[in-house]
Amino acid sequence: MRGELRHHGRVNPDSLDSITSAYGQLITTRLHVMTWNLWGRYGPWEARGPAIATTLSRVDPDIACLQEVWADEESGQNQAAQLATTLGFDHVYATRSDGPLHSGNAVLSRWPILRSEWRPLPSGGEPDERRTVLFAEVDGPRGPLQIFCTHLNWRFDHSHVRQAQVRAICEFVAGMTPRSYPPILCGDLNAAPDSDEVHMLTGRAAVPAPKLVFHDAWEMAGDGGPGLTWSNDNPYAALDLEPARRIDYVLVGWPKQGGAGHVLRARVEVANARPRLIRAQNAYRIAKNALANLLGFHLPKAVL
């Protein structure tokens, strides 16, 4: 973006061409990241399965963070594995749910996943919904990318639980060092943008981990609208008698040299299943140094 500066004061528009970013020369490669709550085996789940796969193929992300992904112990079927096979992606899956039918989080990646871990999230003294945060380190073309996928407690009166879960997530993210790129946190936070728990992530409240702050992709580069991901235009969502709101997020850590992690575009996709999908296009930029040349990144597909 022309004239985007990181210092205060007035700038003469005529002099913008001679000004460079505080992050140095900005690189231009792109990373496409999405998050989607697949809604498990609710509703007409068998009919929704092919629609989910078709939508993922159409959206064509580099990395997909998925929540409420089902796995069936008795049949050995795993929705994340099925979708990854369809896309030709690598994947990891994590769940704490009981019984033969599980619901959990998954990360699907165009590139190999080098390692993964997951952590249980606290219940804050309330009935345990067995929430988790899943970490995947992706072997991106310019070096490892750290991806975190989560799903927080759903109840409106559980903000205190979600705040405790955010603290645990931030401690987990902060401990995954060193890293060359900003961390990416995606998921269904079950919280509106003005909530305390989201403010803790975006620096509008005291941050749980020193120097760990995320940019909200929709706030950075959405279309200026509400970006609803819980929409009562969906007849299944409308049955819950809840207000329409944005509760699904792509969050990216503070940009690094070259603008690495700066969000260029975010949009909500309307899928044939449950319209709770937000997609962000992150400009994953690094400085032009020996490492960048060694790990030179080329994206063959056009940027949307």
C-alpha cells in the first residue's frame, strides 16, 4: 500500500514516492490462510461432506485451520485425513473428546508439516468442554511457518473461561521460539471483536504474554462490513436464536522485516455447508538476504 507509514505526523503526499517502509523493502509473495468450523456431524452431515471438499478445492488455500472436525474410531474414518487426501495436502489432527466419535481441530497444509503439538485448554471451573489448541510447523518455501488452530468455549456467559483459554494459548505460542515469521492463530473463538478475550489478543487489553500481539485480518483488510461468520441467513444457525456476529478469526503476529505477516486481504466465503469461513491473504514477506535467496518463494497461481 502506497504511503503506509509507521510514524506519526503529517506527510507531504508529493514526497511519498521517496519514502520506504520502516520494515524495509516489502516483498510481494503471498500466503493464503483460511479458518472454518465444519460443524462436525450435525445437520445433514453426509450431504455436507462433498460440499465441504468442493468448497476447499475452490477456495484453494495454502493452509486451512479447521474446527469441529469429526473422527470415527469404529470405522477408522477421519474427516481431516479425507479432506487432506482430496486436496493432496499434509495434515495433523487433535481431539480430547470422549467416545468413539470425536470432534477436534485440524491443520491442512499444501506443504509438509514438520512437527505438531497440542495442548488442553482450561475450563475455568465450568463444565469441561475439552477444548484444545493445535500447533503445526509448516515447511513453507521460505522457511518454517508456525500455525495455531483453536476453538474456545461457546456459552455467552463464559467470557471468563475464554479469557483463561486465551492466556493458555498465548503462553503456548510464546513458548514456540525461535521463529522467523509471525505466528498465525486461527479459529472459532466464540467471541465478538469487542470482547475482552479478543482484546487480549489484539493489544486492546493487557496481553497475556509479553510482546505477543496479533493483528485481526478482517480489521486489517476486510471490506469494511461486519464480516459476519455466524449468520442467521443460515437456517441452521437461526435455530439457535443468537445474534449474527463475527466469531471466527485469522490473527497474525506483528509484522517482521520486509513486512512479513502483513495482511493484504481478508474476506468471508459463503459455503454450501455452514457459512462460518473467513479467509485471509497474508503477505508473508522477508528481507532480501542470503536466507531469502536460498529459500526463494514462487507462487504460481494469481493473487486474488
